[in-house]
Amino acid sequence: MLQLNFIRENRELVIQGLHKKHFKQAEETVADLLDSDQRRRSTQVELDQTLARANSLSKEIGNFMKAGQKAEAEQAKTEATALREKSKTLEDSLKTLEQQQHELLVTLPNLPHHSVPEGRTADDNEVAYAHGAMPNLPTDALPHWELIKKYDIIDFDLGIKITGAGFPVYKGKGAKLQRALIQFFLDEAEKAGYIEIQPPIVINEDSGFGTGQLPDKEGQMYFVTEDKLYLIPTAEVPITNLYRDAILETKELPVKNAGYTPCFRREAGSWGAHVRGLNRLHQFDKVEIVRVELPENSYLALEEMSQHVQSLLQKLELPYRVLRLCGGDMSFASALTYDMEVYSGAQQRWLEVSSVSNFETFQANRLKLRYRDENKKTQLLHTLNGSALALPRIVAALLENNQTPPARKQPNPQRHPHPASLTVIHQI
């Protein structure tokens, strides 16, 4: 959530940032917010003056009674009663104005960092870096949804049977590959100094608000109606909320956490080949890295997180590219985001496998996550997170890019070599 005093002092800069994120009615919303704030502050001043006068009258009434000045005491009582009624009206107005102000504030997205490029859609994102050679696959190379069906390692039909579309069942080597990748990602995070967290996979409304999922993304999360709990869309949410309402000492910083969780998302996109198989799911596994940093260190931390994710892709020998997202393609809460995409050889397209983002103070303001500066004043911290990594598209690219023509039949009919397209499973 943006800080009101920053909006008040940097009105035009805020409007420019909102325009870069293609927020509609930026000028009108900022004007309404500042008008509401002005009326709130004026009401607060009037309320303070009214309460001060009422307190003063209480003392006067006591003095009048001691002096036997009953008429003056009664007159003071009448005025005090009127002031109490006025203060109640002012308190109600103040509460209404504060609620209006809050409702306007939570609609505003985070402001983009100055390096964020202009643009509306993913087509406008900038390629910041590319690594690795494109796979040279045979002409009859199969997409991963054909490979996993052929070798019976992931079953979408069983998932539909027991739950619904977008909930695959991993079997045999498919399940082993999932576990191997999760362990690999967690081990690499530990080597990089991240402390592993195993958080709950359901959250309350306060947690959803703290990281910016609520009230922006209710429709994308699964909701447990009776208990008013949400299934997490990413481990970022529960891990970051570990520090809600916290004041950290500088010696505790930076905070570096990593966690594996299943992730749940109701929206699964449109129909078509680009969302087939593992390309987009309702439930998937992911290892997340989360950092809490001093403001002056957060962008160095973002680059370190990007390098960590890239190191994983390099060790998996997957060709990838790093995108700097444009204003129109960024998330609601992000100030700067890098997307990592791997190349899927059989599909001949790039697949997003990670987003690494700096939220600056946007989440911390919602979370009330602070530190004490050298003057012992509390200041907001910066929060960051990144996927390290999300499994489905990693698995898709590993299977597709490492497939080779089927081995010729061996002279001994009793010997059945493992399909070459699954060699990656044994390497992992």
C-alpha cells in the first residue's frame, strides 16, 4: 500500500507512476484521496479542539460548584453536553472519512521503479539477458503432454477423475522427478544462505491483505467459506506474513527464507495449446525465496535473487532468458520484476518459470513491517520474493529438450532400455 504522506508530497510523481502501470482514472483517484485526507485532517483538528474545550468545561463546572455559582455551572453543563454530542458526530465523520481514505488507498497499485520500461502487454517486456543454446530436436519431437502420456509418468485423466482439470497425478518416475527437483531447489537455496520454512498452505484474510492478494485477487484464490481461509497461491504469502506487525533490529537483517509448498490458483487461462499439459495448472509445486531488506540494500538483493534463479537454470542446462517487465505487465504490488523464461524445444516457445520482484515498502506498509533507524525511529522495510523454481514448466522443458529418437530394438528381446527421452530423470 502506498504511503499517504508520500502521495501528498509527490502528487505528480505518483500520477506518472500510476499511468506507467496503466491504472485507470489516476488523476481522479489521487484527487479524491487527497480531498478525503484534507477533510479528515480538518475534522481531526475540529474534534481535538472540541474535546479540549469539553475537558476545560469539566474543570470549570467543578470550580463553579465549589464557589456556589449554580447558574454558571448549569450553563457550563449545557455547553458541555452540546460539545459531547458534537464530538460524537465528529468521531463518526472521522471514522467514515478514514474508511473512505483506506478504500481508495488499497485500490492503488505500487509505483514502478524508474527502470521499468513503458508498455501495456507482455509483448512490450525487455529482454535483459539470454543464456544457452536452443535444443536441436528431431523433426518428430513430441510435446511434453505426449511424452508423459507415452511413458505414463503424469496422468491428467486421473486428476480430472478425483478432482478436476488442472490437478495432475504424478506417477512413478514422474513423482520421483518432482521430489528430486524440489530437494535440489531447497538444497541450492540453503547453500545461498536461505533458511528453510515449512509454512501453512492456508491463510486468513489479514495475511492475504498483507502481501497484496486481497482485495485485488479474491477471484484467483480458492476460498474455504466456512472458515474464511484461502488456499495459498504461493509460499510468498505465508512466509512474508511471518513478519507482519514486527519491528526488526538491523542486526536481524537481511531476512532470507525459502520454502516449498503446493500452490493453488483458480484461474487457469484460456483454452489452447499454450495452456496444455503442464503449461498452466490449478495446483502445482514451487520453491519460493523471500527476503526482507533495508531499503538501501533491496535492489542489490533483487539482482542476487535473479542470479540465484539463473544459476538453477544453468545447472539444469536449460536455455533461458531474463525479461524486465513493462509497466502494464507487472503485478499489482511490484515495483520491479524480472521474469525468467525457459525455451521449450518441442513447443518452440518460451515458458515463464520464475518471477523475481522487489515490492519496496508496498507490502511492508500493509504488514506494518518495520525497523528502527539510527535515531530509533521506526521505518518501513523492503520485501522481495522470487520463484526458485516453479516445477511444471521446468519439467515440461526438461522432458521436451532432452528427448532423442527412440533407441533401436536390441537383439535380446528381454532387454528393454529406458526411453532416451527420460534420461533427465536419472540425471536428476
